[in-house]
Amino acid sequence: MSASDHESVPDPARLAAWRALLNAHAAAVGAIERDLATAGLAPLTWYDVLFALAEAPEGRLRLHELADRVVLSRSGLTRLVDRLEGAGLLFREACPTDRRGAYAVLSAEGKAILRRMWPAYARGIVAYFARYVSEEEAGALTAVLGRVAMGDTEALRDEAAARG
Amino acid sequence: MSASDHESVPDPARLAAWRALLNAHAAAVGAIERDLATAGLAPLTWYDVLFALAEAPEGRLRLHELADRVVLSRSGLTRLVDRLEGAGLLFREACPTDRRGAYAVLSAEGKAILRRMWPAYARGIVAYFARYVSEEEAGALTAVLGRVAMGDTEALRDEAAARG
DNA sequence: TTGCACTAATTGCTTATGCAACTAGTTCGG
DNA sequence: CCGAACTAGTTGCATAAGCAATTAGTGCAA
């Protein structure tokens, strides 16, 4: 490492991994998205939102929490929730303790759509991703990519800790 | 595995890996894209195209090849090339052996932009991705995700082989 | 209690992307 | 040589996503 680099340039191995991540994501997501559309089903982003709600207690989440989980900007989430609400898959509910806020609440129809989408989505995950990944590799991927996904949050916490 | 599953549902380990892939990609790409925009630089897709051209012999590639490399639809690529051509970073050139076709050719200014973007992009890759990945993990990621990225092509070849 | 800095969500605007349809050109069988 | 099937690239249309600005509400500090 030269003095001027400050570790700011990735080495070839990590760079190759980065390019592989971009290509794998684009190929797999693109293919799954196409299959879902062909089958007349909702797009992946809809599934992500409905799934996040289904996982949450009482099937409800504040909009900003939802934005974090599906990794979408606030404005993007507002409009995505608009579309889902228009389709009857969820509804907004005012937050009693904070009058600015709203919950997104999964509706019965939303749950039904979630169940209906899963088989097709699962087939896509297997056909375009899981098929190429061994059990051990899956564990490794989860560990590494989990750290990458947490990056933002972690960095913020680190900075806060350094400051405070 | 039940008889009706036909391996069409991913096991928990691979499913977790899939979700980690989605989240890691969204977080890292989003952060890098934001940093580039803040620095007044071109978006990632521009870099990808210019880079693909820079790698190709004579800095030129047929448009459909370019579409494959950057994993974009044909129409998407047409418009992306429009924007890059408008910015003077590349130009179209008619293909002498196929009058339907065109090359995208990297311009001198395109090369310059590519060089100018790299430091910022590299910093982003390190800060939001490489930082969380060890050398061995990088190798494993490249291998696994490389297979995933190749998926499409491979599947088509397999089918062709099975048919022929 | 009043004012100020902050957060939650939405909206206007701009840009990016895909599908389907189209034009143009190639290729191959008969 | 001719037409049918295919490929290259572009365009119309619809949709998705982000930033910046806006509205509304919270909470802390003097």
C-alpha cells in the first residue's frame, strides 16, 4: 500500500467480488422480475413490503421503519405504499402517539397476495440463485453480505460513539 | 424434501443468503450512487458502460454486446447510449459488415471521465463493501456470484444441448 | 411558554427503465 | 432468387425512484 492510497482503492480480489455482486444481482433480480410479470404477479418491491409487514408484530410498521427495511427513500416509500394501498393490500393508520406519523398495516388481501406470490418467487430464487449456491456457501454469503448490508447503520453508530 | 416440492422452495440458509444479497446490494449501491451524485460525478451506470468500452479492443463494442455486459434491456441501453453520446463520452459508429448495427466507441473525453470517476468510485467500493470482506471471502464471493451471474447463459446452453 | 432545531410524511419535478411495437437489414431453405 | 424467420436498434408509453422543498408535529432549552 502506497502512502497516498489510504486504503481507498480496492485490491483486485475484492474488486472482482464487487463486480460479481453487481452482475449476479442484476441477472437474478431481472430474471425473477420478468418471470413474476409474465405470471401476472406483483413486482418484487411489493413482495418485500408485504413480507416486512407480515414479519412485524401485528402486521404493522411505521412508514420510516418500512423505508429502512426495504432500503428505499422516504419519498419512494410513500409512493410505493400509495400503490399498495390503492391495490387494497395494506392501509395506512394514524399513529396515536405521534400525530405526524402513520402505520402501514397489512390487510387480509395483502396476506393472501403474499401467499399467492411466494411459490413463484421461490421458484425464481431457486432457478436463478440458490441453484448455484452450496449450503456452506450460503452461510458464508449471509455472513459477509449481512455485514455489508449493516454497513450504514454500523458506520453511523461508530461515528456517534466516537463523537459522544 | 416432499414429493410435491420438486426442489422449488429454497431452504432457510439459501433464502437468508438471498435476502442478504438484496440488502447488501441496495445499501452499497445506494450509498455509492449518493456519494457520486454529491461529488457532481456521473452515475454508476455511466461508469459501467465506459468501463466496458475501455476493456474492449479498440474501445468499441456493438450495442447488443454492451447491453449484455451492463445487464440492461436493449431499449434501456439505447437511451443510456443516447445520454452518453449527448455528453460526448462516446459516439456511435455504423458497423461496416452489418448495416443494421452500430458500435459504441469510447471518446477521449469518455476516457478522461472514466479516470476522473475512478477514485471516488473506488473509495465508495471500499467504504461500503470491500471494508467488510476479507481476502478469502472475496474469492468465495467471486466464485459463487460469478456462477449466479452466468446463470442465464448457462441455462440457455444447457437447454440447447438437451435439445440438440 | 416560547422559540428553535429536529423528525415524519408527502408532493413537484426530473430522470431512468422495461415492454411492446416498429423499421430495417440479414440469412437460409427451397 | 425469393420469401419467411430471425436479429439490431429505436421509439411510444407506462411506471418507478430520488432529491429538494413543503407541511405538520415533536421536544428541548432558556
